[in-house]
Amino acid sequence: MTKEMLNPDEVGKEDLRGRVMVSKDLVSYQDGAVVSRTLVNKPVGTVTVFSFDEGQGLSEHTAPYDAIVEILDGEADITISGRTQRVKAGEMVIMPANHPHALHGVTRFKMMLTMIRA
């Protein structure tokens, strides 16, 4: 996974608070890669935007917290506890804590992941 870089000297320093943004424009696609950009990283949770090239994804894993995945662009197959659902731009899924889940790009897709730890 690579970090989206607007300016290599300013990685992690750009303050996006108070700005109007288009979620899907916060990360770019890269051929054969998964790109992520963390927007909020606090002890109580994180908000991260990802882009996945077609066919890319995240292998099955579990997390100790509920996570909300909102598809911003494209389509992904999201599998939770063995059940696969096709999720398209404008749709979201809440992945329950401690349930195995995986994501696979049907097309190139972008998503926002919100994880609440508390």
C-alpha cells in the first residue's frame, strides 16, 4: 500500500479541516495498486480513503471494531462471514467487529473506511 502524496515534503502535514472536499478526489488510482490516505487518526477512530485498481483488494481479516465502508466510485465485492455482496458507488456496508471480511475490486473502486474504536 502506498500513501497518496500531494507534495512529498508535506505528507501528513496538510490540514484538511474546514475545507470543502469531494471524497472520491482525495486519492488517485494507481495501476496494480491500493492507495490510501488517512484523513482523521484519533484514539477513538480513523477515517481513511482508499483507491483500488481493478482486481485489487484486501484479503480476509478481522478487526476488533465495527467499520463502515462507503463506496465512492466503482464497484466492489465485500464478503462478511462468508456472504458476498456487490456494493456500488453511493452504497455502504457496516462490517461488524470480529467477523471475517474481505474486499475485492470488480472494477477500479474508491472507498471511505470509518473505524470507531470507542
